[in-house]
Amino acid sequence: MAHPSAFKGLAAINEINPERAREIFGLHYQLNEQIDNTGQFIKRIVNEHESDFLAAFEQKMYIVQRDMRDLKEKASVERIKAK
């Protein structure tokens, strides 16, 4: 939130030059819109990367699970051969 003295400054500009004050308020509104849009953009990008990360993680865990199953099977075969 803006410092309280900033509002006093804008009020003074409004009294001295209303047209300039409207321009400042308009630019302030545009800046706040850009900040909101940037926040939404970042949130969307983070969500996309999160989905990509989870998909890659699931794939890697599937590969690890498959490899473990193969190794257990191989160990079992080796145990049977050793008897």
C-alpha cells in the first residue's frame, strides 16, 4: 500500500493540475493492472512446470519400479540356480 503522504501529494496535484492528476491516476491504474496480469501469468507458468515435473517424476518412478521388479526376478532366478 502506498505511503499516506503519497495520497496527500496526489491530492495536491489534483488541486493544482487536475488533468495531470487524471493522467497519474490512469497510469497508476494501468500499473496495477500489469502487476495483476504478471501475477496471473507467473501462476500459470508455475502450474505448467509443476505438471511437467510431476509427469516426469511419475515416468521416472515407473522406470525405477520396472527395474526393481526385473532385478528381483533376476535375483530369484540366480537363487534357484544356486540350489
